[in-house]
Amino acid sequence: IRDPLTYMRQEHEGTDYWNRPISTYGACRSDNTSAYLVPLLVINVAAICLAFAWETTDVQSEFGESKYISQAMVSLFQGFLSGIPIVVVVRHEPRAFYLVVTLMIFLLSMVLLWLGFLPK
């Protein structure tokens, strides 16, 4: 099983007259942070989405835009589902990483704008 984040204290450079560290600092670190933080992020986002979905069950759809909102959510999910593995593969190539992230931001933003403004 993967190890979670653990608190580690480290020393700053420099010592006093008795060879003791002058100051220290601490941070949470792990060798496998993504294996711990990605599921945590997914669970939190899912919980927030479910909470908002539950809160809006009684809202009357006056303009009938729920179809377009659901299409936008499905499109975003598909974009992230196909884009994130590509980003993980090219994370060590700066030019490819920049290109993929830029295109993902552009395309996902344009999908939201198209589905928000074009059908009307």
C-alpha cells in the first residue's frame, strides 16, 4: 500500500556556538503524493457535485437549459478523461506539456461557451 503524507522536520543551514541548528522547518512530504491526493480530490469533487445536485432538485427549470448543462458536464468529463492521461505521459517534455495543457484549457473553455451561447 502507498504511504500517505508524513510530517518531516528539516534543519536550515547554520549552527550556533555549540553546533546546534539555529532554526528548523517542517513540511508534509511523501514519495507517492499523487497516489494519495488524486483519490482524495476525486472524492471531494464528487461529494460537492452530489451536494449541489441534491440542493437543486426542487428548482424549477424556467428556461429549460438542463439539457445543455448536462451536455457541457459530459463534454468536460470526456475532455478530462482523455486529456489528463496525455498530460501525465508528456509531463517530462516541457514543450509538449505546455501545448497539451494550453489546448485542453482552450478546448474545454470553448465547449462551455459554445454550449452556453450557440443553442439560443
